[in-house]
Amino acid sequence: MPRLQAASIEKAEIARFSRHAEDWWNPDGKFRPLHRLNPLRVEYVRDQVCARFRRDPQSRNSLKSLAILDVGCGGGLLAEPLARLGGHVTGLDASSETIAIAREHAKSSRLDIDYRTGSIEALAKRKVKYDVITALEIAEHVADIDSFLASLKKLMKPDGLLIMSTLNRTPKSFLLGIVAAEYVLGWVPRGTHQWQKFIRPSELAAHLEKNGIGIADLTGLVFNPLRGEFELKRDDCSVNYMLTASFP
């Protein structure tokens, strides 16, 4: 794995995810929760983007020709569906092992996705701009949230959209996101998350506002134990949440 020097890079986090790179596309493996979340993540991103750019969300090419950057793309769980919907997708991740898996899977799926290893700060220096930037389940793993968001801002087109998801810092998220998910149910490896790095929506909003970006939508992701699946709920952001933001 190449040495990356950037304020947002948390080396221990990169090493942890690199160790499990081979498991990205195993629906019953280390990334099982993301596989279960993914249909909702894709639905939320698609609907928010279509509302912004006046597209038909039911169209098979609803994201046609839009330049999309998926930050912290991992093995490509989100990047691939966005590419299938017609988006011109760039996937960025700090783990070279993970990017190798993403490239291999995209090739076998006959999808043209531009996967890159590197930091968000380095990409921002290239002065490229995107219509849509997704940064899902990554904010709680970065070392410097301000540097991370400042770089995202530089990469957004003036009418662009930023879509993020992360974990709220509440007693409930500690019980469900760490105790239950890591120690009781074993959904993710122990040590995957640090509760003190979870971010309250008000805190993330303040960080975004410092960069001139405002929140347009805030929606919770809630696990329904009776149905055994996740649901989008606007009135419950106590554990997981997604948000859409843009320039005023």
C-alpha cells in the first residue's frame, strides 16, 4: 500500500480496511451490513440527484452523462449501480488493495469506472469538478473532517450536489452501532468504529456551513428487526443518517 500524506488520511483506518479487501463483494462477509444497506443508499442517491437535475428516477439512464465522484468507494458497491444508471463515475479510495478489487470486479461486470488510489486533498489539487459527489460511511473514519470537507467543496460544480452518510453520536448509536454490530451480532469486525468519531447532524452541518455548503435534506437509516432490513425514515436520525447538501 503506497504511503499517502494528507490531513484527512487515518493510516490505521486504511490498514484495517485493506486487510479485508478480498471480502468486499461477499454479501455474507465483513461488509455484510453495506450489502444490506446498498439498495437504500442507491435509491436515496438516485432520487436526490434526479430531483436536483430534473431527471426521471424511474429511467434506466436517470444519471446519464453526470460526472459522479464516489469518495471512499471501497470495492465499488455504490459506484457500480451509479454507473449502470448512466453516470460517468470516478471512484476514489486511499487503499490500493481495495481499488484493485474494485477494478477487477468492474472489469468482470463490463463497467467503465475510473478507479483511483489517493487522497481527496490530492484530487482537489487537479481542479476537476463533479456534478455529484458521494461520501458514504466515510466521515467517521477520516482524521480531519475540515480538510476533508474543504477538499470536497473544491471538487463540486457550482450547481453540484454532495451526498453523505455517517453515524450520529448518541447513546443509541453506541449500543447499536458498536456493542450490537461489533460485539453481539458480529456484523462488522471489532474495532471498525470509534464512537467518539461519530458526528452529530448539527456538527456536520456546522462544518459544511463553514465551507459555504448548506443541507437540503436529512434522512435517517433505521434497521427494522421485524423485517430484518433497513428503512429510510426522516424523523429518526438517532443512529445512521444520510444528507444532501449544495451551495446556496
